[in-house]
Amino acid sequence: MKRQALGIVLSLAAGIAAAQAPASQKVAALDLVHTRARGTFPRGIKCTKATEHPTGDLALTVAPLKKSVYSAGDTIVYTLRIENAGTKPFSIPWSPDPGVLPKQRQEDRYIVSSFRVAAYSKCGAANLPESDLYGDPSVAKSWLTLQPHQYAEVTIATRVRGLAACSDTAPSPVQLRITMAQSAPALRADGTCTISFFEGYHVDKPVMITLAPPAARLKKTGAN
């Protein structure tokens, strides 16, 4: 009886905690599929001291894809949800245009977020084309601050390339592992500057797709 009573109490406590948890709130969305960068990345890098960059607890999830079977050369469009799962505000780059970064500056403080997709099958692996976002704390329109439990969505396109099918006639299962990699100017020991990776966030569960065999693509092309 005591164990049963304890189980009921624990279940009730878990239910109350879940009910009290704040609901996630969408605050921004960005479409990188139909957006084209107009500016250019600043030439050279200026940094005279080591810089501490913002890090936090981000949760990345991917919405279900509109289709599951792809052929070599096909475009994969996916929507990535970026949620602040921590307890403090967290800022991320939010412009697809490197032209928003300051041209005249004494110190570079910008950050580049690169959305990378690594594809894995039983027959090999490939890195698919990536997309970038740029941000500088001094340029408000390039910087998005997420409060705890707030999230933003980015729609991104990549392309199936460099991945060999395991069979000429049978489809091949493929895992897509998506990463949001953060890079920024960094001061080297010799006093020069470079753009260096400093933090990465990963989608917990790989996205599964099927790679159509070359024979299927040939048949489709012939039908057209």
C-alpha cells in the first residue's frame, strides 16, 4: 500500500510540474530558400583581444519533411526550430546577408551560424551544401534574442550530392545529421586574426530519408 501511495504521489507531482511548465512561444521565422544575400562579407578581420562569445542551451528540432524519397541532385527543404532551452536570454545571428556587418570597425564581434547537413548511408557519407546567418551585436536587424522557452524557425534548402546509392535498383536509407555551428573572429597566439569555430548545437534525432536508385532517376528522366 505504501509503494502504491508513493507511486500516486509521484505521478501527481509529475503532472503538476508538466502543467506548470511554460509553453514555448514562436517569436520569429526566416526563409533562406527564397532569400538572396545582397552584400559581401567584410574583407579582412580586426581583433585585438580575446572575445567571449555567447553560449547557451539551445534545443534544435526539425519539422517533418514534405517528402521522404530523393534522388541525386534533388533539393531538400527543411525547417529548423531553434529554441532557448536555458534559463537566460540567448542571442543568435539573424541575417542571411553578410552585407549587414559593419564595414568600418575597430573590433570584429560578429558571429556566423552555419547550418550543416552530414548525410550517412551504409555505402558512404557526404557533407551537403550549407547555409549561413550573420549577426553583429551592434546591428539590431542582424541579431535575434530568444528569451527562455522562445523559439525561432529557419527554413533552409540543401542539395543531395556526393552520396552514392548502395544499389542500382534498390533504394538506400540515409541519415541526415544537422548541426548549427557558431564561428567568430578569434585572436591567434601570434597576434593575427582568424575565423574560428567556438560552439555547435545538434539536432538530437537524425532525419531519415531514402535515396532513390540511379535506375529510378533514369526512368523518370526518360518519361519526361
